[in-house]
Amino acid sequence: MPTVIALTGGLASGKSTVARYLKEKGYPVFSADEAAREVVAPGEPAWAALRESFGADYFHADGSLDRARLRERVFRDPQARARLEAMTHPAIRTWLQTRIDATDAPVVFVEIPLLVESGRPPFVDQVWVIDCPKALQRARAQARGLDTETIDAILAAQTTRDARKAVADAIISTDSDWKATRQQVDNLLKNLQQTAAP
């Protein structure tokens, strides 16, 4: 079994940038967000459960889930979010586990934005938290085109920086430039390579 390291962090903290860099370095990286898209594809069990629970209004004419509309709903309705998570999280974890089991790499990364909120999966050996101040999260999210109301709703639904740091085996700070972030990642990888290499 490979060593499985989870990457987690809040909105616009830099998770995807770190994940891309790890891919460039040759490490397998699997994303819970990708899993979330696949497990709600038309015909999948989670798709059917969502359609029954939320109704046809949350689906496009071709049958695919209207992710933007559902996201807007669940970030403003905690009960709806709980229903969504109950229907999708088990399928997402199975999707990730299947891909971990299929690789022969000694180290595998999984990007799980809501790891603290949803609970640490049993297959995760280490947690690397990607961290930056909330003001910087807001600025980055706005630069992506998100409006203030949506940013506030997403941040309110996510756990605190302190809660993430409490479960971290390592913390990667992204409040400086990319060179500084990359150096932190490289140092962590160097430590890993003492026992395993991609």
C-alpha cells in the first residue's frame, strides 16, 4: 500500500497550485472535486439520489447536475448541504480508494478540500494543510470572479484555520510568493524521499 497524503485547505488557499506542482514532480494526485463530479454523472447512484431529493430543477436539460445552482443552495442551507454530503461523500471516498488501490506508486496525494468538515478518511496517512490568511483567501476568490456574498457563504461553511492546523502533519503557507511555497513543498518531499520516492 502506498503512503497516502491528503492536501486540504480553505477556499482559494492554493491547494490546486500545490497539487499541480506535485503532478509535475511525478506523484499521482487524485482530487475529491473530480470524484464529486464523476459520482453525480447521469446514471450513477448518487445522481439518482440527488434528483429524487432535490428535484429536476437542479438538473440541466441533458440530465446533468446543475452544480452551480446546487452549490448556491447548499452554501445557504445547512440542512440541504448535510443531505448532499450524506449522498455523495461515501461515493467520493470509494472513488478515491479505488484509484489509490490501482496505483503502484509508493506515495499518493489526494486533494480533499473538506477533509476536516467531513472527517479524515481511513486511507489517509498524513495531512498537509495549505494555509493563508482569510483576507488573502478573499482577495484570491474575488480575482477568480466570485462575488462577496458567495465568498462569505463558502467561508462560513468551511472550518477554521485553527481546526485545520490541529489535524496537520505539515503546514504549507501560501501567503508569500510561489517560490517560497515551492520551497516548503520541496522540503517536505525531500523528507518523504528518505523512505519512498515516486
